[in-house]
Amino acid sequence: MMETNFTYLYDGTWENLIELIFWLIKEKRKPLEIIEEEKYEPTLFNMPIKPIRNGNTKDMEKRMPRESLRIAYYVFLSNKKNKELIIYYFLLNSLKYQHQIIYMRNLKCVNEALNIQKRVSREAHKWKGFLRFKETKNHFLYAEFNADNNILGILAKHFQKRLPKEYWLIKDQTRDILCIYDQKNLHFLESKDLTINLKIEKEEIETEELWKTFFQTIAIKERLNRKCQQNFMPKKYWQNILEMEDTYEKSDYR
Amino acid sequence: MTLKEKLEILADSAKYDASCSSSGSSRENKNGIGNGSISGICHSFSSDGRCISLLKILMTNCCIYNCKYCINRKSNQVKRAIFTPEEIASITMNFYKRNYIEGLFLSSGILKSPDYTMEKMIETIYLLRNKYHFNGYIHAKVIPGASEYLIQKLGLLVDRLSANIELPTENGLTLLAPDKNSSKVAEIMEYVKKKKSKVFTPAGQSTQMIIGATNETDLDILEKSSSLYDSYKLKRVFYSAYISVNKDKNLPTIKIPPLKRENRLYQADWLLRYYNFKVKDLLEKENPNFNILLDPKADWALRHLDEFPKEINKASYYELVKIPGIGPTSAKKIVSSRKFFTIQFSDLKKMGISLKRAKYFILCDGKYFANSSCFRKSFITNNLILEEKPKEIEKRTQLSLFYDGN
């Protein structure tokens, strides 16, 4: 019997989602929905199927273009509702069209997947620039940010390459998760598992003042264009950008 | 003088340099701090809407020259300051570590002699690269007149070098910067071009011209840019709307910098580099300045309306990029997608290609976006101009009046 129109659950990880989707493709099953186990709310008419484990993903992975998996991973990091189903259809079509898949914009799932991927990587790129670290007395760097999509991992890898000899911590305030780097490895934790007590010293405030001075001085008064500034650096970022904090405090945006 | 006061003076006098780009270098982290990002990263945006990517400062604003347009000219009574190499290195490191910046853009007024100034700059950057093991982006200005061996030394330490041409013609330069001469700048560019490699200025070289200080036309400026791109393989020519900081009988007295003109020149510059346009396509002797109401590509298309509308499913890549509203990215998407299906208007939207301007100039599968009687020069021109917000038009009209009087 061809089993269609079931709801399938997964444990919320990328690995398990891929395991499930590859299994579904192999078994030729079309899911009605794919939902994270924790977020699933039972209904009378719907009998969900528990997470699939120990599915063999190797041979399917070989047939899948690497670029498709990369795009699918970015979609997975997004905050899009129903992203799992988009990933399912995108990967299903990737098997058929292989490397040509990215040109098949007339397919809804491809178009959606590519648009979401672009949104996620744009947000990550913005934060690669906007993230601001504070240094504590014992040379520990600490930064917080708010993002629509789950980009902590992308940022952590970026700063691992850039600041390999520092100790740092980046916290995603929206998801209450964080990443600690100990000059060697990245450790991903939930915020509640860690009490952070950071002391900012006078030297740090001085460096911050120096930066704010530079920020204000470098603008050319005759060219003032706050609208353009805000286009490139929208208000939603301000509360985490050191030099914009004062403007944020004063604005009615809060 | 405190460090903060010095920074205030030396950032203030560096701010007129337009370049803040940090792209083009994929320098890797070698056992230290920092790396290059090939596409560049903007870390902030100042209240004038310009990207802040690099710590843009002068080493000193003391100068032995007296260029008429320059705030730092010898005869000006302004506060002067000098950073020590150690000060610059430590500010750069402190800012970089906190992710305020992508690197350093170091320029300088001329102390004693060009060679002496360059040696000090090299000392600073050497310190950053070798004592602090800094692998982030560094852009340095070459001081015209400095010895070749110093340019070589500097080029091996930085990601990008630049020498400013300042004014598009020799006449302008003689008038406003009598101490500079354009052949020296040309020599630097020639040398950097010859030497460029993975270890010598991996992100290439750029230059800058001031717009509106002398009476050159847009055609003069663009011809200069085009010849610079051809002769020296420059990565960028930056245009900087003239801002009146000094009074001089040879300088125009203008209140508002010619920002719209600067914008048009950037658009045209882009068309030369990525869209296969030639200067003669865009401007001619009888009509040597850009239309302030229409961007250069739309203006060109309206003058060549007999070549349109173009069928999206058939036009070549080079024809596609000449359609207003379609750039290299969109053109590539179209060329690769149409192998698999016939593109309709709705598909273009899905691809994320904006139809706002393009729709007037294209056919999709033989169809025009509206009744075909709309394909008229007057109709399209009016719509393209009306798309601009009323406020913008007002501002532009002001600017265009201002050009006429210039």
C-alpha cells in the first residue's frame, strides 16, 4: 500500500530530518507534513509517525548534488513555517534535475528554497559585520545578537577562522542559545545551562568611546542621509550595535 | 593631546576619501588574528549613509603641500596631529578584535618628504603584520613622489594600494593642486600594475576623482576613467562630490555637493565595467553631461528604442544586460533558466528579477506587459521619471539648476 498523507515527526536536528526525508524518498512516501516532535500538537484525525532512526542515508547522499544539500541546510536554519516540506520537495526534485535544479525557478519548491536560502545567508552576512564584542578584564570577548533565522552556527564558524586565538562567546538572544569558543573548539549550549557574569572595566568603556568618536567623525555633514543609513542598517539591528545604542534608546522603536 | 582627540582630527581629515571597500582579498589567517573576506564586509553605516568597513584615518594631517581644495593644505589654520605607528596599530587591533572593522585604510599628509612619510606608513603596517600578526584587510595610499623601493615594500604588506588622480584633467590639477602632477600618479599606477600578484596588493589598486571642483564635463571624467581602467587595470575609480572646505578664487563656491552627478557617474562607471558599454554609447560631444532625471542606462535605452522590446527568451546575454533593470546576475539567471522552460512575466518575478523598469523594454514569450500601444518613448519616459518619488525629483531639479549655473 502506498502510504501518503501522513504526518511525520523528527527530533529537530538536521541529521534526523535528512534521515527521514531520504527514507521517505526511498519508500516513495509523500508526507502531509513533517513536524518537529516537540512542536507537534496531537489532533483526533491525525496519527503521526514517530521519528525514523538508523535509516541508511549514504547511497542517497551520493546521488544528491552537494549544492542542493547546502541550500537545504540554509532552509533548515530559517524560521519559515513548513520549511521541512519545502526541503523534502526540493531534495526530491534535486534527484531528478541534479545540478540543473537551481535553474528550475518555475517549480514552487525550488523558488521558495532559493529565496529562503538567500534570506538566511543575507542575514548571516549582515551580522558578520554588525556583531559587536565587548572584552572583559580577563580578555574574554562577548557578543549578543537578535536574528530571525538560526545563524549562530554560521557566525561561529566565521569567527573561528577570524579570531582563532581568542576566547569568545556569542549569544543568540532570540533563541537563547550560545556558542563558546575556547581557542580550539566550538561548544553550543542553551543559555540556561550557563550563568554568565561579565565585568566590563574602564579600559573597555574607553575603547568603546573611541569607536563612537570615530563613527561620528567619519560622517560628512554636507552629505547627511539618515534614510540611506537606515536602509543599509535597519532599526531592528540597532539595539545590538554599540554605536547605534544611543539612537536606539532615544527612538520610539522600542 | 589624548588619543581620542587625535582620532577625531585624523578621522575627520580622512573622511573625504570615498573608498572604504574591503573586498577582493582572501588573505588567510596565518597563526594570528584576522582574515580577508573576498566579498568584503560592511561593519556599520555612518549618518551620511556610507558604509564603514575600514578604520579610515590619516597618519598625520600635517602637510608640506598647499592643494587648494584640501582641508589639510599648509596654509590652513587647522588643528594638526600625528599618530605614532604603535598608536595606529593598537587602535586597529582593539577595533578589529571587537568586530568594529574589517581592517585599516591608512593615508597621510606629507611630512618632510614623500619618502619620509612612506617610511613611517610602512613602519606602522609592518608592526601590524609582524608584531600583532594581523591578517585583516589593509588599504594604503601611495604618496606621489615616493621612491619605487618603498612602494614595493608597502605593496607586499597591504591588500590594496591607491594613488588619487584627484582631478580628471591636467589643467584642473595645475589650477588646484600645483604641487602635484599627474605623471607621478601614472608612474605609481604603472608600477603597481606591473608588480601585482598574490602577494603584492592581492586586492589590486584604485583611485579617486573629485567631481565638480573644476569645469570638466561628465564626458571628460568618464573618458579619463575608461582610459585608467584600460591602462592600469584598476579595480575601481571612486568619484567624490566636491565639498567646499576652503575659499579660493579658483574654487567654485557651492553649498550642496553635486551628489546626484556623483551617483550618475557611479552608475555609468558600472556600465563600463560590467555591462559592456563604451563611453561613446553613453555620452557624446554635443551632449557631454548625464540626464539628471534618468539613469544612464535608461537614457541610453530610450535613445535606442528601435532595438527594443527584446524577447527575454531569445536575447543574448549581452543584449540582456543592456535592458534597464536587468544586471549581470539577472541576465545569468535568465540565460540558464530558459534552457529548461519558456520564461513568462510571472517566472521573472519568481526569480527575484525586478520588473519595475525592465517591463517597458521586454517581451516574454512574445507578450508585452501592457497593451502594445504603450510602447512609446513619451509613455515610457514619463513612467520611468514618475517612479522616482516626488521629493526626490524636487531635490534633483535643484541639483540640475545648480549644474547649469556651474
